Amino acid sequence: MDERTKKLAKNIINYSISLKKGENLLIEATDCDLKIVKALIEETYNVGANPFVNLYSAEISRALLLGENEDMLKLKAEIDLEFMKKMDAYISIKGAANTFENSDVPSNQTATHMKFTEEVRKQRVNNTKWAILVAPSTGLAQAAKMSTEQYEDFYYSVCNLDYSKMDKAMDSLVKLMEKTDKVRLVAPNTDISFSIKGIPAIKCAGKMNIPDGEVFTAPVRESVNGVITYNLDTTYNGISFSNISLTVENGKIVKATGTNQQKLNDILDTDENSRYFGEFAIGVNPYIKRGFQDILFDEKMAGSIHFTPGSCYEYEAPNGNISAIHWDMVLSMLPEHGGGEIYFDDVLIRKDGKFVLESLKCLNPENLI
């Protein structure tokens, strides 16, 4: 087994989820290298905990999704919820034989599936120690336009960086965000403002997502006004989208354009709260310098922000918006993507992807590697 895989497993079990003796851990893996699953199992036993494993195939999951009905979804949700209540920790590992496996699944089937699985997701997010990670795969290497070996080297450099150093550097940004009222984002075809007053800022440094590297909060629900245009491609439910532009009035998305525009609006019409925003975050991972159309990487990209239609994290950064969707859309403010500026209470804090305030320069890439 690759020593990098052993190190990754050790970091996730002991640092990311801080698994303790006697605790129950559920590992769910989809289309991934089983060496990572085996390494996690071994490290779980090393700390005296109990691993439970579900293995999935995206191709089989699609076949089930196409024919699911409400009766079977209700039964499965009841079973899964009771099982999740027995878990102290959760790890999801996702590879990708085909990133767009679900691209032809009807929107109504996907929406129904999400509605019935929401309670299980909430139990997992709010009541377990959890970590989500992708695994190296030929599909992800292909999507990233890299050789398999090159992608694996990149993957382990990103996932095994010193997150404790990043964690400490994030403290100054957290303090500033928690004192801030008005945020303004300016970039090509983007000028949008909102308040984050009174909502906690949460640092993410290897404790929940691998790779990691963001500080997030949420906008005051009805405070958002303006236009935001995302310049990184995004995939949601196996469907690819580009050039998404959202016009927002008093918190609600009143116009949404981009590729696959009908699918885009179908997703935003999932429920009454899916056209409001649930998260605002700033990405700082120094090893992620471009988009990979994989949200676990793209949302952590240094010089980026993501502004998320759908549900907030109700226990960490609540703004009252609860939805079946949570769609992280990413705007890079690096010069090669057109640049951009972030203002906190009318003070410029980041320009063209680089922090300009002295207290925040510790988060610029050259200071985190």
C-alpha cells in the first residue's frame, strides 16, 4: 500500500474526525480505489473503534434512481435513518468512473430522491463527526485533464498538507468576518452585496472535507441583492453547467441563466427555499490553482469564493434557509479568470485572489505551503 494512502487514512481518522475507542464509524465508498477503504478500516481498528462499510457503484445507483417510487424511498429512508442514529462518525469517499453518470436522470426523479433522503443527511451532518473526500480515479484524472499519475501526485499533495498550520492562519479571517456587516463582491459581470452580521464564521481546515481550505458563513437571508456570474464549470446531480449567472432581489434568485438552463431552473425550483442562499465562503487552499469540475476541490481553490443557493448549515452558520439542495457554485477572482475584489464594510480585503490586509496575508498561498 502506498505510504501516502496510509498517511491520509491516519490523518482522517485521528485528525479529521478524531475517532475514539468504542465509537461506530460508517464508511460509504462509491467507485473508488479500495486501498483507501482498507487503510481507513485498519486505522479504525488501530484506535479501537468499529468500522461499518457500504460500497456503491454510480452506475447501479443510477439504475435504482430511474425507477424509485415514494414507497420504496420512504422505507429506505426509515432504515437508513435508524442506522445513522447508531453512528458516531461518517466518512464518504467518492471516485468517478463517469462524472456525468446521472446527466439523463429526469429532474423530478432527482428531486423526489433528495426530498426523502434529506432527514438522513441532516442526521449525518448535525449529529456525527464527518468527513467527505474524493479518491484518485481515472475518471477524475480525465475530468482534470491530467494523467492518472499526475493526478495522484496532485491529490496527495493537496490532501496531506499541514492543515494544522492552515487552521491557525484562518483565525484572523474568522475574527474579521464575525465583526463584518456588509460584504460586496465585484468581478466581471458580478456586483453583489449582502450582510453576514450576527452569523458565525466557521473555519474548515481538514476537519470535514478532504481536501479542505475555506472559511464559511451565511448571508442574512433577505439581504442579498445584485448579480453574480460564476466562472468555473459546475456539476450537480451528474449534470454539467457553465456560465451560470444569477440575479438576486431581496435574497431571492429571480433570474438564472447558463448552459442547461431548463435543468438549472428545475434544480432551483426544488422547493420554496432553493432560490435563497445558504452559504458564503472564501477558498484558500494553496495547491488548488484552477478548476477541476469537482466541487470538493473547486470550492477550496485559493483566490475563489463560493456563494451557495439552498440550505444553510443550520447548526454551524444558520440563516434560517433550509432546503433539499445545497449547490456550491464557484467564482474565481484570480487574474487569469478576470480578477475581482472582496469588500468588508466598504474596506478592500482581497484583490485578484490575494489578501491585501496585513492581518490576512498569512492566508496567501506563498505563506501556507
